[in-house]
Amino acid sequence: MGAATALGVALVRRAPLSMSRGDRRLTWARSLCGTGAMLCTFYTLGTPEIALGDAVTLGATSPIFVALLAPRLLGERSSPRLWLATVLAFAGVALVAAPRLAIAGEVALVATLGAVFSAFAMIWLRRIGGSGTRASPESIALHFSLVASAAMIFLSIPVWRTPDALGLVLLVGTGLAGGLGQLAMTRAYALDNAARIGAIGYVGVVLSHALAAAWLGEIPSARQLLGTALVMAAGLWLAAQAIRDARRRPR
């Protein structure tokens, strides 16, 4: 459904789907890392051993990993505030994961691994955007959706279960939402400052906790809320500093 959504939007907008050789290499790297992030995320969200809000909070460490990897992979400068934000973020992760670490330690590790994969995907996406590419957001999202779909189909064969009517509706809805989300994210990173887009993404953490409490009855403890706040504060602080630095650069 994600691939169909991306293709449909591309046809409506008459967006080009071709890529240069350099674009294809970076797009493959982005798609493979994005697929790894998706596998980790689906595994984390599909297990009852960890609350939805906690899973989303652990995934929200992705911008911290982006900041840690960017100096080496993008040539961006590091700074003491990056290391302070990293300590702050992982103190938050410890608060979120600690209460159930003996039971769900493996799940927390997978969620964090998904954040690392997501960080690599964002870095390759930034490389695509900074290379003077002519690849459209629709072509990038379509490529990712096709690669992820092929991987998911292959991995599901040994454990395939035919969904009932409700399950099918939920799967279709998830595919549509995911496809539109990929298009929106790719387009957003192409149009605006990456740090600002990453900061806006933390709204998803708040919404996930609110929806989990309203629909699933998962009420977070004070410790979990504090951990979530630390992760969000670290990411937002880095985003604010990046935006400030961008404004100071000569145009």
C-alpha cells in the first residue's frame, strides 16, 4: 500500500521517477537502512512486553544518533553540547527502559537499534538532498516502499497468517498512513532545515503517549514521563542549536 500510495501521488503530480547513478546508490542505502528501521519498529510495536509510548520514546533517540554520526558521514562539526545532549537523552532512555529491563531488555535494544537504522536513513536522505539531485521525493519514497515490501514479504513467508476482515482493514490503513508519512517526511526534509523538521517530529512522541493512554489504557508512570521528557529535551535542544547556527551562517 505504501508503494501504491507513492506511485499514485507521483502520477498525480507528474513527478519524475528516474534517478542518476549517484542518486541510485544513495537511495539504495537509504532504503535498506529504512527497511531495517521498519523491521525493528514493527517488532517493538507488535510485542506486549513494552508500552507503546515507551517504544516510541526509544525510537525518538534517532536525531541524537544523527547528530553523533553527522560529523563523520556528513562532515558536520561536533561540539560539547552534542555530548551533553547525548548523555541527557540516554539518561532518559535508562529511565524509560529500567523498570522492565529484565523482561523487555531485548525489546528495548531492538527499539534502539531501529533508531540507529533510522538515523542512517536520515543521513543518506540528507546526502541525497545535498548532492544537487534531481530525484523527486516520490521516487525516493517509492523505492523505499518497494524495497521494504519485498523484504517484508520474504520474511513473512515462514510465519504467514491470513488476516481476518478487521486485520485486513488495519493493515491497509497502516500501509496508506505509512506511505503518506514517507512522502510527507521526504518532502519536508527537501524543503526545510533538517533540525527543524526533526524537532517537529517529537510531536509524535506526545501523541503516541496520549493515544496509548486513551485507547490502550497504558498510563505512563512518573519515571517514564521524566525519561520521555529528557529524550525530547535533548533532541529539541540540539534542533534549536542547529537552527540558530544555520541562521548565523552567511548567505
